[in-house]
Amino acid sequence: MNQMTSVEKTVSTEANKITAEGVQVYYGDTHAIKDVNVQIEDKTVTAFIGPSGCGKSTFLRCLNRMNDTIDICRVEGQILLDGENIYDRKVDPVQLRAKVGMVFQKPNPFPKSIYDNVAYGPRIHGLARNKAELDEIVEKALRRGAIWNEVKDRLHAPGTGLSGGQQQRLCIARAVATEPEVLLMDEPCSALDPIATAQVEELIDELRQNYSVVIVTHSMQQAARVSQKTAFFHLGNLVEFGETGQIFTNPTDPRTESYITGRIG
Amino acid sequence: MPVSWLILILAALTLGGYIAGRARARASVQGDVRRLHSLPSYYGYNVALFALVPALAVLALWLLAQPMLIDARVSGMIPDTLIPEGSNQSLVMSDVRRVADGLELAVSSGAMSADEVAALDADATDIRARLGEMGVALGSDVRPEVLEAAQAYRAMSSTGTLWMTGVVLVLALAGLAWSYSRTHSEFRARNVVERGVLTLLILAASIAILTTVGIVLSMLFETINFFSLHDWKDFFLGATWAPNFRGDSELSILPLLWGTLYISLIALIVAVPIGLFAAIYLSEYASKPVRAFAKPLLEILAGIPTIVYGLFALLTVGPLLVDIFGRGEEGLLGLNWMSGATSVLTAGVVMGIMLIPFVSSLSDDIINSVPQSMRDGSLGLGATKSETVRQVVMPAALPGIVGAILLAASRAIGETMIVVMGAGAIAKFSLNPLESMTTITTRIVSQLTGDTDFASPETLVAFALGLTLFVLTLGLNILALYIVRKYREQYE
């Protein structure tokens, strides 16, 4: 732990987008996340890896308070977004989620047209003054989602009619359309074939220009390919956090090494 | 031998067959049941099935066919001259049957011996009086031809019954013996029983379907009778419902249909928003304990018999509405718009209350079947709960909810008790919901209760009304099912 903190100190504090301090999560009587401290930098892809049930998705969902929708879930500790505790009373979780967007494991386009899917967030938050501006936002989001060329001629076709990979990129475009500052991705490629996965990974790399991206993944190759920072979770503990290259080539903790080499997990 | 004895014997044979079959199966492997193809009880079931099913089937068919065959043969014996004016053959035949039954009773109760009955002579004995002593009332004196026919009827039915008993018993024993002889360790009794079960299930399903077809056909025939007595143009296109028994009734469905649809519309206006909002609360907002408590409570409403709703309409809602909209200066609003407790509004409101659990329970299921990922997606974009419900969950659930509403509408249209008690009996076209009106179902009730003559259009119109109602609700149900099914495909 000490060694890890010393690594952290080299990162300038201005670049930290999210700082989690002493986060504990309980599901009823189960202690799902145990005392996690982590710094997520701006304009960086951070990957959370670890075996199933290790708490990485749970922790991800803490970052935009999606766990609030689960009755029995209880979160302790501090999560600072730009220095402000998101679990503070005066923070409106609804506003927070507009700033911290989320892409889910399974593509979940709404049963609406492609256009309406992307325009959903901007409409709710009143981001456009008129139709032309909304059109512009939708186009920009779809371009960022790297799907504009495929759907520009059928914006009013239902979003559910797209292929799996296209649906997931549509969901990314939908999340991007509300201009979030952080984008959380919960195993975004687990329901996709290798080609669609490659497209989404390429997209994640482009998104890094503008956003801080946090991605949960089961594929260590994916983590190695897309992320700059990697956090390894095991049994609710954050075991190791550091530069991706260092985690994969020279892990300090024996558990990390066992997982990466395939001995636990 | 009476049929009940026959059935008892069959039951005994079945039970015996079961025990014997099982025992033989065990014996064929010297008690080592592992060497049997099937469990021992399957061999028992197999023998029992073969003893019972063919015999029972023949018994049922025989009981249906015998009276028809005998009737056909005996009615040929009655000369046309015997049929009085204004009567017909079936009336004479029922006389024949009564005499035959009376004689049978006389023999079995010991009032007459069999020889005495056989030697009866219609001219010498007063058969009417003698049968009257035993409680068999006849409408007229027994004529020789009738007595002759009755004797023939009696003879034929007693030989028929004798044959039936014989055939059924032989069949049961043969089935038992054959299946018993097949019982050995290699025999696949389990598969045979499985096929038997399958046949039973198919039979049950086809009985349900055939009954529906039968109901529709019986309505259809009576409706055709009605239209041969009454002009169809008056029924479908007339403007007045005024049945009388002078023979010049105006029987138009339109005023009744108007009343039905108007009341159903009010019921839906009450039930749909309340039911839908209740469903949204229960499925999206309520915590688990509240839901576990409130949902069954709401569904209790669905278990209340409609006659109780009718009482509620008549005794509570009706007078309450009169207090509000009627009674002039004494009323709550000082209006005098409503005079009686029965009105379209009374029936509509109460029917709406009846439909609330129907709408809410169906909508709740449909809202719950919208995947959680849709909600997560919307909440993850920073939408509030009600925005999510309004813009994502509802549009996704809408086809199913429309289906639920159509099902509720078809229930409202077919509802009887509430409208009988709450809506009144005046058939008219009016837009005023405070007036009493009447519906198709209440008119069916009133046309078929009391003294009815099934040859007059005033009675037969009930069947035409019923069939129209059936077609209407069937159409709505099919539409609703089609919509619901189409929606279901989206998430699978």
C-alpha cells in the first residue's frame, strides 16, 4: 500500500478527476467493497480488472450513484468529483449522472428511433435551444460514437433494429450526447463479437481525448490495449493500482501476478 | 341391472386389474423390480386403463345412442292419424316414453307383475288411472296405438340395456385379460401409460374447445330462428327497442349498444387512469414490503362478486350521485339533474371500480416485463424516475397496456350484474350520463326471465343480442391478444 501511495504522489492533483477515499459498500449484510482508495485522472482510460464478484462493477456504479436505485445497498466513505463529495446531501444524484455518464454491459437502446435515443439526454437536460441545435448535438454525438456514417441515412429507424455492436456504439453516443465529464463503462464489449469489440475499443481510445473513461473488463488483453491505468480488485479489496504497463509486466502484489498469469480468477 | 351397478363393477375391475397387473409384473421378475422395464405401478396402471377406458367409452356412446335409435324405430309405429291437430310427433313420442317409464316403474315397484304388464289391453284397463296411482301423471287417456308403441319401447330398451351390460362387461374383461397377459418384464408399460395420459389431456382440451363451438352454434341456430321471424334491418338499423307481446315489437340493438358502449366508456375513464397509476406506483416506486402488502389488497377487489358491486351501485353510489346532482335545493349542488339512483354514471363508476384491479394487475405485469436495463440506461443519463417512466418505460410497455385496456373493455361490455342493478331499464339514445339507460346484457336477462315462449321473436332476440355481444367481445379479445403478443416479441 505504501509503495502504491508513493506512485500516486507523482501524479499532479489537478489532473485527478475522481478521488475515492475509504469507500465501503454493503449489500445488506455483505461487505462488498472494503476500504477502497483510488484516484482517477482526467483524459485517461482507467481499467478495473478482477475475477467475477470481486466488486469492480459495484465500485463503478458508486461513481455515479447508480447504487442508489438498489434498496439494500449502503455506501460509506468519500468519493470526490472535482473536489466535491458526490455523496454529500446537497448533491442531486440525477444531476450527477448527467456529468458521469454510463454505458452498460448489454446494449440497451430505448425502443425509440436512433435519433430519439441520442436526443434523449439533451432533451431531458434542456441542452438545445431549438431543433437545429438538437440535430447538431445528435450528429456530433453519433460521430463521436463512430456510428454516424452507418446510421445517418436512417436516423428515424428504431435503435433496437441495429446489430449488437452498432447498438453498443449507439449507447456510447447516447451517453456522450449529454456532454459528461466522466464516462463509466461496465464491460461494454462482453456482449459483442471480436470485430465490434475492436471498433468499440478504438472508440474508447478516441474518447480519451475529451473524457475521463473508467472501464470494467474481464479481458486482460482489453485492459492492456485500451487503458493507461489499471486497478486490480480481489474479494472487495483494491489490491493494486498503477500504470497499466507496470501492472501487467511487473506487478508488486503476488495476487495480481497470480490473476494475470491465470492462477486465480 | 341399472347403470350405476355397471359402473361400480367397472370400478372394481379397474382396481383389481391394477393390483393384478402390478403383482404379475413383480412375479415375472421374481420380485427383483430392477429388472422390470417400468416401475411396477405402471404395469398396474396399464391393466387398469385397458380394463376401464374402452368399456367406459362404449358405455357412454351406448347411453347416448340407444334412446335415439329406439325413438326412431318406435316413432315409425305411430300412425299419422294419431297425431292430434296442433300437436306434433314429438309430443306423442313423449307420451309413449312416459307410459313406458310408468310401466317400468310399475314392474319394479311390484304394483304389477311383468306378465300383467305384457297382457295389458288399452281398451280393457284404464291405464291412465292405474299409472296415476303410482305417481305417473299422463295428459290424456292411453290409446291402443300408444300402448303398443310403449310396450315396444319398453321391450327394446330392456333388451338394449341387457346387451349394453353384456358388451361393456365383456369389453372390460377382455381389456383386462389382454393387458394382463402382456404384462412381463420386457413390456414397456411406462410408455403405454404415457400415451394414455397424452390422450386424456388431448381429450380434455378438445372438450373445452368443442363446448365453445357448441355454445356458439346453439346461439347461431336460435339467432337464425330469430331472423326468420324478425326483420334483420330492424334489428341492426332500427332506432327503437320496444318489445311487446302483440307481435309488432321493435327490436333494435342500437339503443342497447349505445347504452353498453356509453357505460363501458365511463367505466374505462374511471378504471384506466387509476389502474395505470396504481400499477406504476406498485412496480416503479413502491418498496418491496409495500408492494407485497398493497398488491394482494388491490387484487381482493377482483375477487368481489359482481352482484356485490351491483348492491354497492344501488345502495351507495346511486344515492350519493343523486345527493350531488339531484334533489333540487336539498341536494349538495342545488341541481335537479338526476331523479333516480340508476343511471349511466352510477353503473359506469362502479364498473370502473370493478375494473381497476384488472387494469392494474395486467399493467403491472407488463411494466415489470420491461427490462431493468432500459431503466438503468435512462437513469444513467441523468433522468429522474418519473421521466424514465414517462419516456422510456411507458412507451416500451404501451402496446401491452393497450392490450390490457382492450381486455378490460371487453369485460365491461359483457358485464351484467352491475348494469342490471345500477343502469336502469330504459332503452334510449342520450348523451346525459345522469339518465338511466340499458345495456345488451340487461335486456338479455329481462327477455329470458319469467314466462318465455321460445317461438316468439321477443324471446329469441336474446340469442341475437347474445351472439352480437359475443362477436364484439371476441373481436376485442383477439385484437388485445394480437397487440400483447406482438409486443412480447420485442424483448425475446
